[in-house]
Amino acid sequence: MHIIYIEDNPNDRRFVERVLESVNYTITTGETLDEVKDAIVEADLIMIDIVLGAVPEGILYPERLSKMGVDAPCIAVTARVTPNEVKAYLMNGFSHVLTKPFTAGQLVTVTRTFA
């Protein structure tokens, strides 16, 4: 399975890379959608940090991906998880919400549901 992870925090990117590579997933990471756009067409799953920089622009990515013809499921990765926020993520095209901070076990469990 090929997973894309868009995350602006390098420590979080490295953690996810390490965990997912340990279970034999292919992982492509970047700070922005533009950095990973060439790999998007091969993605089986896309994980997106909601707050990229100081702006919660990640919530707009499922729509942008859809306009690019990408139909891979998207997981919102965020610490912003009030009931209204979670509802907004799901209404904006996310398939699931992974709450930060998360453990390696939680990450593997969530990604396996999309394998």
C-alpha cells in the first residue's frame, strides 16, 4: 500500500515514515500538496495534517484532490477534534480522523482499515 502524508512538522513526518515502513507500506511525505503531487496518482491512502503552518488549510485538500481526479481516501490528522470540527472534516471529504498525538499502534490500526 502506498500512503501519502502531508505534514509540516518534520518530527511527525519521520515518526510516521518509520512506523509505516516497519509494516512494509510505501510512504511519500511532504510539507505541502505541491511537494507530493507527482506521487498522488499512485496513492492508496492520503493522510493530511489539518493545520499546515499557522493555517488550517488541510481541510480543503480533499476537494482539491478530487478536482485533480484523485479518489484515494483521506485521513485528517489533527489535534483539533471537537465534535463540530470532526463533523466539518467528514463533510469536507475526509474518510476518517486520526487524533494527535497518536501511537504507532493507533497509526497502524487506522491505516490497515484502508488496506
